[in-house]
Amino acid sequence: MQLTNVNTMNNMLKKLSIILMLCLTITLLGGCSGTNNPDSSESETGSESNKEIVDYAASVKLDMSSSTAKTEATVKTFVDGDTTHFNVPTSVISTGVLKARYLGINTPESTGKIEEWGKKASRFTREKLESATSIVIESDDANWNADSTGDRYLVWVWYKTADSEEYRNLNIEILQEGLAIASNSANNSYGSVCINAINQAKEQKLNINSGEKDPDFYYGDTVELTLKELRTNTDAYNGMKVAFNGIVTTNNGNNSVYVEEYDPETDMYYGFAIYYGFNLSGKGLEILSIGNEVRIVGSLQYYETGGTWQIADVSYRIMKPDDPGNIQELSTGNEAAYVLTDADTFLNGTVDVLVGEEKQTFEYAELALGTTISMENLKVVDVYTTTNEESSSKGAMTLTCEVDGLTVSVRTGVLYDDNGSLITEDAYMGKTIDVKGIVDYFSGDYQIKVFSANNIIVK
């Protein structure tokens, strides 16, 4: 009886030993099927991450002897991640400036309604071209081909730096960095390379493919945009909470300041009035000091009395300085542009602007509203002074001026000299003056609004 039990036990141990050996063998050979292995997805991901990273931007070569249209160029203006204005020979473009739209890519927006990763894409393009010792732009065929706007040309951008003799293809480099999505990427000379670069960026989960938040983007209920977008598409944002950056240029003395921001694509400044009312004190007011670059957060409202738009409901919560709803100081020591403008441009000029992908024509002064402007050699032919005793504008003047056969109105605040004495119309009547002010709209006309006597120079 005891012998039988011992034999039974030995048989069981042998069977168990065989089972353990089989499991060990299976484990060493790679384990069971992926459906039964909880770590299978991690193993696959790990194998993907170990793939060799290909530098697709260097895998294509610039052939200067090919039949495609190409030219050496220098940067005139950086616009955004996929648009740059280049200086080129007049034999290429009669103006000497080619507005380039990069072939095969579409980077997120950074010049209109701000999109995630747009600022980083714009910064990436700038950094690469600023480091370049040579730039060549190339069409996809023998002609310079305009895009749908008719103003920009579709090109490949090649650059090389001081530490390399080989040109890199910037379009493809932007794709492989995960800073753009496809835009007819397969339908061009480097289609397969573009697709491979896109797929690699997705596999590597780079930037827009990362699933992570963009550290340069503000998330929440606020629409992030530029002053250009706000000025050219104002009705679309009526009553909405918006945010943008700009330089504080002027305090109008009525609980408002003006801010402006430069747009490289149109080579213009765009501005807006910011009404802070009685919502700010201390640090909040300090942020809105002249010369500060600021982030403004507030609601877009139509100011019925003035007949213009303004931003209101701005705030600063001192106990929560990092609140994304706060106005914020970004830098100090900046200066207003005071763009020198002739009377004909001011009164009659027009500007074509791409709103989305559609070209629209605006009056120059309409776009320049709220921005700083200067004008020279204005002959004052008439002066009207506000005399209403109950008005806070008592003593303010409207100077009717003539220059180059045109009439320009200059409206002032209440002005005082260095001794604190009120300046009256005698100081300007019949004189020739240079002025610096804000483009303003009043009683159906565009005017220049001046808030300081120092900004009117009698010649």
C-alpha cells in the first residue's frame, strides 16, 4: 500500500516536471498568441520605437540642373509655418518678392484663428531659415505656379547651413517633425517621401500626432486669434470671448488703451481699443502700461456711441496670476509703430487680404483702425473747439488740414502745454504740422486722433 502511494506520487511529479518544461520552452520561444498575452501591445509598441529613424529631409537631393523652375532666394518676411515671403530676382517675379506657399504641407494656423501647434510650426520654419547660409526655392515643374489665391506660389524650400554642403528639403522636414498635415502630399515630385515622413511622424507620435496638449496654446472657452483676424472678420466674433497679443501704444484717458500687432503677410499693423473700465487696479493697470506686450482676454462688443468695436470685460485676478482668463504681461520696452502714411493712402487706399482662403478688399483706414500713424506737412485751415461746459471734452479740437490737395481731419483730446495751460486753436490755426496719433472713426469719417500735445509738431 505504501509502495503504491510512492509510485503514484512519483508519476505525478514526472508529469508536473514535463508540464513545467513545456511552459518554459513556449515562453522562451515567444509565448502564446497576442490575444492571450496582456503585454503583447507593449511588445509591439516597443518594436516600433526601435525602428530606425529616417531623415527624409536629407534623403532627397536638390538637382540644380533639372528642368524645374528654381532660384536662389533670401527671406523677406516670415509669415507662418508654411508661408514665407522671399526676395528673388525680378526675372522671376517683377516685384522681386515671391510669396511662397510650401508644397505638400499644411501647418496649423498662427496668423488668423490660432490653432494648436501653429506657433511651434511657425517658430520651427523661422529657426531653420534663419540658420541657413543658402536658400533655394523650386517649383514642382518648369513654371512658377500660383495657388488658389493667385498671390502665392507653390514651392519646395531647400536650405543648407554652415556645417553642411548638402541642401535639406524644409517641406519634408516639417512633415517628419509632425508639425504639418498632408496637403496633396502624394501628388508631387516627392510624394512617396512625403507620405513616409508623415507616417514616421505618426509612429513617433511627434507634436500634432502626440495626443498631448500644445504648451504654446491656451485651452478653454476663449477663441485664440490675431488682431488681423479680429479686424478682418469682426462680425464672426461678436459677443464672444477672444484672446490675442499686442503692444500697448496709447492710453486715451477714458479707461481705455489701444494695442496693435504687426502682420507680416500684409505688412500692416492691426489694432483695437481695450476698454478696462473700473475692473482693474494695481497690477492689472500696470500690465496695460504703454510699451508692454500683453495678452488681452475679453469680450468683443460694439460701442454704439463711438460707432466702433472694442474689447471689454478684461480682468486680472491677483490671487490667481496664472489664470488663463487674466490679461498678461509678455514683455516690456516696446515702441508704437507710428507708421508714416500719406494722405492718399489714408483716405483712398485699399488692401487685399486673405480671409481664410478668400481674398477680400478693405479700405486702408478700416484695417488700420486703432493703430498708430504719423503724417507730415498738414496745413491747418480750420479749427473747431468743443465748448460744451458739461462735456469732459471741453477744449478738445478738430483740426481740418490740407495736404497734397486732400483734406484730413485731426481730432485732439484736451491738450495742455508743459506749464499745464490749456492749448487753444491759436497754437495751430494756419500752421503746418506733423502729427502722431491713432487711426480713429468718428461721425462717419476716418480721422487721426491725438492725445498729447507732444505728438503735434508745429513746423
